[in-house]
Amino acid sequence: MPNIVIRKETERKPVPSAQAQVEPRWDPFRMMRELMGFDPFREMTAFPMTLPSGFAPAFEVKETNGGYVFKADLPGVKESDVDVKLVGNRLTISGKRDAEKEEKTDTYYTYERTYGDFTRAFTLPDGIDTNAISATLTDGVLTIEVKKLPEAQPKKIEIQSPAKKS
């Protein structure tokens, strides 16, 4: 979390003597960054770190014996702003989180929360029961349960050994 520091006057530190100061190894990239404000490795950072993005909730998907469970953290999203659709074997979750009303007298020191529309789509495997899908939004957590058809659920098969037959 960024720290908020407000300084009223500049701080000056004494410069050490020339003998105490050890010159670091010459680095042309450091010199270029200092002189031109250019960082050649800035474009190599991860994409989400370079550009501010809209609201993109994180999802958790797990398979159980009876089906699949999808969970997403949707803090501040109303139930009426979330849409869950199943077309064929494609599950699509979309919605939006509206920005709070901004007052002209407010002063922001940092603004890290994101707002906007989101859409996520998942392709489900064969063997799902399209009539047994449920979705709930409780305490900002969206939970979608997709049941498997009985014939698609795992079955225990007994191992027959020759000693058991006789």
C-alpha cells in the first residue's frame, strides 16, 4: 500500500567527502535513464502493470464429484448488474460495477479501485445437466453450481481377481 507523505520543507543531507564516496561501476543504462528519463525495460513488464484496466474480477473454478463450482469476488456489484447465461456448453458471466459519485470537494491521495463492465466465458465439457444450474450472490461472492448428468459422474468399479472367483 502506498504511503502518504506530505513534506512542508525540503530536507538536505550533508554530502560525504570524496574519499568516503565510492563510485559505482559505470552503467550506460543507468546514465541513459538519469539523463533522458528513459527506461529500456519498461515495456517488458507484465501487461496489467503497465496500463490501468477496468474491473476484472478473479474467478475460481473447481470440479467436484457432482459437478463444477465457479466462484468470483464481486464486491460492490448489485445482483441486478450480473448476468449469467448458458448457450450450448458456453457459460458466460457478465456485469458491471458503477463508479461512486465524485464530489468536487474530495481530494484523492490514491485511486486504485477499478470500475466498469466485465465479461468472462467458460467452455464446459460434455455431460452437464443444463436444467440444474444455480447462481447465488452472497456477501459479494458469486457462486455458480453446474451439475453433471448421472451418467457423466464417476463410478467405482470393483477389481475382480482370480482368487475371488473361486
